[in-house]
Amino acid sequence: MKLPPASELKREALAGATTFFTMAYIVVVNPAILSSPGTGMPFSGVLTATVLLSALMTGLMGAYARLPFAVAPGMGINAFFTYSIVIGQGVPWPTALGAVFWSGVLFVLISATPLRVKLAEAIPSGLRVGAAAGIGLFLAFIGFKNAGLVVGDAATLVRLGTLDRKTLLALAAGALTVWLMRRKSPFAFLAGIFGATAAAWLLGLIAVPPSLVSAPDFSSVFLKLDIVGALKLSLLPAIISLLFTDLFDSISTFVGVSHASGLVDAKGKPLRLKEGLVVDAFATLGAGLAGTSSGTAYIESAAGIEMGGRTGWTSVFTALCFLPCFFLAPLAGMVPAYATAPVLVIVGALMFRSVASIDFSRVEDAVPAFLTIALIPLTFSITQGLLWGFVSHAALYALCGRRRELTAGTWAVAALAAGLLVLDHARR
């Protein structure tokens, strides 16, 4: 990349730092999710993997794609990896990382060919939006659980939890975060997390570790994926779901942020979309190698773009900001789950607001979108929501006389979804 004038470089550096601070919460939240009880993944190893992936792929986004987008493990995908694949299906985490790797291989192949356009066109817009809304509910439900607002119940499945000190700290952190977000503070999420953590320490609910810094942990999850073990037929639905979810997320982020910020060509298409998707694809493939869930472009990149970031230099500076985080595992490890719970709920709410764009006026459009939205949190599986959405969309369109509106690609995706549902049922 050509080095810009000093004044522009300063603006790009400020934009890069702004993007970093709006998404730095992922350094704490992602390892907290992936190291949840029952996964067996160490917090320190996942934190190192999170920082490694974020720094390398954000830097690549800047150097290769020349776009001001930051990349990190995706919210929602990390919950799917943890609660649906590892805990829900009982898949060992090295095998689950292998599934992430293979979904990345498929994503790379799709991104490097015209197939990415055909696949994107084959997915009904209502299901794309419904998936985002469903993942938002999924994240919020996990956040409510971590905050203690929702607990299990033998009779009613779930019920309201006890409003103890931990829950009240989560509520206070959420209020602080929203207050700062209204003032467009890049520190909103971080302030909520660390405010709740500091209050918990003062109340004696958590203890300060002996050391606040440590060397990066490259021994526990780095390159520990089981590539061969992930090639099981039973894991095919999970691999396909990871692929579709990552593809939706990437295209939505690039298109949405690019249009909002003016990073489009004369025809209104996002600049260097192919290059951006290629980097996103390698972020998923690389995530499996590094030891974390799929990486994707972050919508928080819009904050840096609003600060004047327009070139790949913004991403390069964001990548540099991630590097000190390699050494903060002990400090990050003392953050309790209820301190990060408000982030999950708020991010979930922001994702859910896309539901307003779904056309609910026709039942054949409303039901598939609703099934996708509802089944993702209710089954704790993005896979089930997507598969039932695809199948019901094709079936209801055919039933309601709109068969001609279904493309060959849509039929192919629906047939694949139906096959995966049968496979999943046979496995159970």
C-alpha cells in the first residue's frame, strides 16, 4: 500500500483506534463464551487465538483488500460453536475446530469464484434477515442466563431468576453501556464490562489474580484442530450452517456499512467486495487453525469509517491495537460472566432490529422467516433455524402457487437442507 500524507495517516490512525475500542470487548467476551463449562477449552488459549486471528486478518483486510474493515471471531457464531456443536452435540472441541476449518475451505472456494454471487442470490432475503434476528435472540438468551435473569425450571423450562448482587451488577452495567452508546462513546461496551468487574471486586465477588499479565498461550488450542475427525457425515449440517452464517454475516456487513459510508462504486456496489470476502473466508479457515470460532468482518468498523477511515491503513492501525492484548489473559480472566452478559443482550437487540425489514404480509413469507427466528434460540442451534427456514420457504411457495419465483439455486439449497434434516433425524 502507498503511504498517504502525514495528515491523512493521522486521520487513518485515529479511525483505526476508534474501531478497535468499539470492538475490543471481543477479546474478553469470545474466550468467555468458548471456555464455558462443558467445552474444555482454556480461557488463556482462546484469548490468544482471538487476538492472533483479529490482528492477522484485520491487517490482511487492510493490506490485501485495502478496506477499513476489522475482522474478529463473530458474535453468534461463537455461541453456535459452543452451545450447539460442542456442548449440544457433544463434539470434542478439536473436532469442532476442524469443522470451522472445513467451512472456511468451502468459503474460500466460493469467495474466489462467481458461485458466491449465485449462492447469495439463492438465499431468500427474509431468511437472511430472519437468521440475523434469530441469532440476536440466541445471544440475548445466553446473556440473560449469564446474568441470572433467566434460569432453568423443570415445569416451565425457564423462569425468572433471583435478583441477587450479580444480577443487579449486570443490570447496572447494561444501563451504563446504553447511556454511553447514546453518546456515541467508543468505550461503551468496555466501560460496562470493566465497571461491573471493578464493582464485583469491591464487593468481594471476585479476586484479583496474582499477576495481571502473562505470556501468550500458544500451547493449548493453537493448531490443535482435528481436521480428519471433522469429516464425519454427522457434522456436515454444522459445517454447512457455519458456512451460510458466515457468508450472510460477511455480505450483510460489507453491503450495509459500505452503503452507509459511501464506500461504493458508480453502480452502487461495495468497493472490492470480492477481496473483502476472500479475507473473510481465510478468517474462518484461519480461526480453526488458531483455535477459535469463525472470524468475520465487524459492523463496528462503521465507527472508524465515521471518524474518517477510508483506506486499508485504518485496518492496519486497528490490527496494531490488538497486539498488546496478547499479554492480558490473567486480567481478562477475572471478568465474570455476568459482566459480559449485557454485551450479549445489547448486541442481540441490535441484530434483532433487522426483523423490521421482513415482509409479514404473506403467510408464505412470514412462516419461513418466523421459523428461522424462533427455532434458533428455542433449539439452541443456528443449524435447525436455517434448515427449517429453507425447506419451509420452498414448500410454501410451491403450495401457494409461487413456484416460478423459486430459482434453481433456491431449490438446490432447499433440497440440501431437507437432506441434512433427514441425516440429523437419522443420527438422533
